[in-house]
Amino acid sequence: MDIPIVDPDTDDHESLQWDIVFCNVHASDYGPKVHIVSPFRAKDTIKDLDWETTHRTWDEEAEKWAMDLDAVGTAAVALDSAGFSMAATRDVGEALDDAEG
């Protein structure tokens, strides 16, 4: 699934036209993670993502969902099926390209 890449001038991803934004690639003890900026109504869809596949968790400090970078495609398919529009920031797109290459 192709996810549009956005390069906003702001960290306020919630003001963008997309329901879901995959952003902020960061390291964890378990490998690269991304944050998910999402509306509250997406909570149940995100919680229903298979934990073994995505390792999705609520990041209290960031106040965002976090999940494995390599699970973005799986999450995108599920979120698209639930009717959410989505995009990824340039750093997520580049990290996904690097992981595939």
C-alpha cells in the first residue's frame, strides 16, 4: 500500500488533512519504532492490531501510539479498511525505503 509522504512545517500533525500520520522514527530496545498521530476514534482499530506483528503500545510520554517500523504496512492496510486516511512523514518514508533496500 502506498502511503503519501508529508513534510509539514509543523509538528502539529493533528492539524493536517490526514486522519492518521506515521511520524517520528525513533530507536527502542527492540528496534526502530514510529509514532502514530491519530484521533481518539481510531483507538479501537489500533488496539485491534495484532500485537505480535506490530508491538503497538501507548507511549505515555509522547501521548501517541508507537509501533514497530516494519509493521507500518500492516497497520496501514487495517486502518485503510476501517476508513481512515493516512500519511507518513518524510523520515518514516526514508526509513521504510532503507529497510526494504
